[in-house]
Amino acid sequence: MLANQPHTIAACNARLAAVGDALYAIGGKWKLRIIVALMEGPRRFNDLQRTVAGISARVLSNELKEMEMNDFIKRNVYVQTPVIVEYELTEYSRTVMPVVEALSEWGTQHRAYVQNKGREESALAV
Amino acid sequence: MLANQPHTIAACNARLAAVGDALYAIGGKWKLRIIVALMEGPRRFNDLQRTVAGISARVLSNELKEMEMNDFIKRNVYVQTPVIVEYELTEYSRTVMPVVEALSEWGTQHRAYVQNKGREESALAV
């Protein structure tokens, strides 16, 4: 079904493994949203928490640690009074942008699809 | 950072919302893997469970129900002895293919990146 890819069991398994690897690293509810929130530039913790609606401080803190270990973000500490800590996307995080773009396009069309389906169903219910 | 997209707060919020919508529908550990596993054709429950390594029967059953409600898969019941139940991708599930492709490509390069990083770190440790 994918363009330019042969449909063998080996190809299917390779794709399954690759998608599994990707979801392991950037799947879950928050990581891609945090990346999108940092696309405009570095942000401080509280600012980031406000932007990624619904995330708790504890979960955000854990996600940021994992993302730092995976080279997606850098944590910059500015030693001054008060100390400022900012999170910033790395060069490597840019490799995720085609995924963000594909998800963003699909999310937009899926919202339209669900709304349209809802309208059709309420028209049938009348 | 995304090509051809203006970088305003409104654009960022719209993208955040679209990515959020997409992750809500196809995020999580399993849905995309189930879709990839069905790309070769319809499968029965046990066959699907073997292909999607690590999923329990209860979780697979729940995921399939949600995916049916979201128009990603069809459940075909063949009334015969024994009754055969097969799961199949819908036309609509094809809209997800660009996301699968982007994730699959990214997963492949990320695996290479992590392996390379591991080699560099063990070289440093020697």
C-alpha cells in the first residue's frame, strides 16, 4: 500500500520494527507535543507546561529528562540570580520534523472527517 | 522549522492542536503497529496477535474495537463452521499511510543513530 515499497513479509516486518522503534522513542502522549511547543524557540519549564495543555509538572519533568538522554533537547542553565533554566531543541530533533508534519496534516484532515461524520449521523437521527 | 509554514503563535497552536488530534486517534503503543500488520491483507485475531509482538489479547481486543469505531478497520464475520472473524483495513485507514511512512523512515534512521552513538560511547570508555 505504501508507494515504492515491495510487499513481502520481510518488508512488512522491517516496517513493523521501524515503526516500533519510532513509537518507542517519540510515541506516547507528550514527546511530539513538547517538540512542537519548542519549535518557536527555547522555553522555561513553566512556560512549556502552560503551552503543552494538560501535562503535569511531574510528567513534563520525566519527559524532558528522557528527551535530553535521547538528544532531542538541550537543557541550558544560565547561572545568574535567579538561575534560569531553558529547554531548547537540538539539531538532531529536526530529523523528527517530517513525522510532525505528517501527523499535523493527518490530524487536520481527521478532525474534518470526524466532524463531517458527526453531522451525517445527526442528520440521519432526525 | 517546518518548510512552507509561517512561524506565528497561531500557526504553532494550530499545529499543536493538529498533532494532538492525530496522537489522540493513532497515538499510543499499538494502533499504528496494528495498521502496519494489516497492510498485507486481512488477518484473524490470533494471527494478528502473533504479528504484533508483545500485545495481550485483552489490549488487542480493545484496540480493535476503538479502531473499528474510528473507521480504521472492518470486522468481517464469515458465518460457517467454524465461524471466521477477520480484520481488514478500510479505505479510510489509507489516509494514515504518509504518517506510517514518515515514522518508518525516521525509526530506521534513529536506530542507526542510536547504534552509532553506542559505538562512540564504548570507544570513549575504552
